[in-house]
Amino acid sequence: MLALAGVAAAAAGLPGCAASSRPGAAAGSDDTDDTLLARAAAQSAGELLAVYRATARRHPDLRPLLRPLAEHHAEHLAVLAPDGPPPLPRGTRVPRGRTSALAALRRRERAAARSRQAAVVDASSGDLARVLAAVVACQAQHLVLLDGQLR
């Protein structure tokens, strides 16, 4: 339950999310399952953050587009792992071509959104479900922006 502390309080800072109840698992729910869902979401946010940063380093012309998206993932990470983020992956490979790099980001973003969408349904805590739903909504917006760059 401590791993979920602060989820609802911080959720108000996520785009499209407002949680009104106290954080933590719902009465009678399995706190361990929600903790695992929150950890998986934090790990995913950290991985996406690392990929966005690596892509921005490799393709400086994409920084104006990617910086705000990376910041969203940093915010998600802060909410989902208030006691500190999981280790961020190192040595993220980024395609050389701009279009290939954007397509790779899009694939990763889509896979993460699908995973978080499933987690929304699996969450026992309403607070965690709202945070995960806000993450999914944000990722859907990212996909729209990335799609626009790929056309």
C-alpha cells in the first residue's frame, strides 16, 4: 500500500486526471496486485522516458516535439514511483533515420498504451485505475502527435 501512497494526490497533476479519494487499494482488494501494476507502469514510463531522451539526442531536430512528450513520461514516473524511479535502461538503440526513429517511438508508445489499458481494468484501486487511465489518455495523445509527424 505504501507503493501506492501519493498516487491519487499526484494524479491531479497528470493531464486529464483528477482523483478525489485517498490513494491506496480499495477495501478488500489485493494490494499486492495493484503494487505490481503500479511498478510495471513505472517501469514502462521509465523505459519510454529513456527512449524519448535517446531519440532527442540522436535527432536534435526532433527535440521541440519530443521534449514535452518525455516530460509527460517523467511526470507519470514520478506519480507511479513516488519513492524513486526504477533504474532507467542504458544504451537505448535509436534508428538513424528520422522517420524510422519516429516509427520506433510510435510502436513503443502504442505497446505501452495497450499494456496500461489492460492494467486499468485489472486495477483493484479506483485511484490507481484513474491514474493508469490518465496515462493511457496521454499516450493516445502522443500517438496522434507521432502519427502527424509520420504523414
